[in-house]
Amino acid sequence: MIRRINPPELSPPTGFTHAVAVTGSRLVLLAGQTALDGVGRVIDGALPAQFERALSNLLTALRAAGGEPEHLARVTVYATDVADYRAHAAQLGSIWRRLAGRDYPAMAVVGVVRLWDEQALVELDGIALLP
């Protein structure tokens, strides 16, 4: 269903996969998720806390559609401060592995000026393919 491809000619991937080939029966497009709580307020906290909540929200939406983290083919991370994201990369990787495992999708981190909710530091969206 999902085949992760990391050509030896490219730099070794850390926390992502270079290419993902997918076959399956149901495509799930996951809307951007920030660190919103259950009533629609951005949680207090620095980037790692907001990343954890945003990823949890993304995985909640995925599970509601019948998927699991290993079904993620693509995730895009939108960060308001890429330098802060890089500074916390090890901690964010640990959060990812704890919540989503070690089967990384194709990923990108994109620096943005701001997100819809001004207090949000990070947003994640994704594409999953379910069997």
C-alpha cells in the first residue's frame, strides 16, 4: 500500500522519507490542524507543546476517517519561525515518534508569516491512503 523510497544517491533522510509510492482504495485529505483545544482556542505553550497538540489533532482526524499514522503518505508543516523549529527538531522528532511511530511520510516544513489563528506557531496538514 505505502512504499517508502530513499535513494542512496540522496542525503540520508532524518524524520522524513524522500518519496512515497502509494496504492490503495481510499484517499483521505487532512485539513490543516493547529494547537486548538476542544473549544477552539489555541493552547498556551511554546512550539513543542503546540506541535504535539497539532499532530494529535491531525491524527484524531485521520483516525476518525478510519486511518492510522502508518497510512500517512504526505505531511506539510507550516511554521511561523523555521529557526525555532530547527532548534527544537530533536524534541519535535521525539514527539512525532511517540505519537505517530517511525514510518515517516514524505514531509516538508514551510516558513509562513502567520497562521489563521495569530497565536498558532505551527500547523500540519496531510494526505493518507487507506487500504
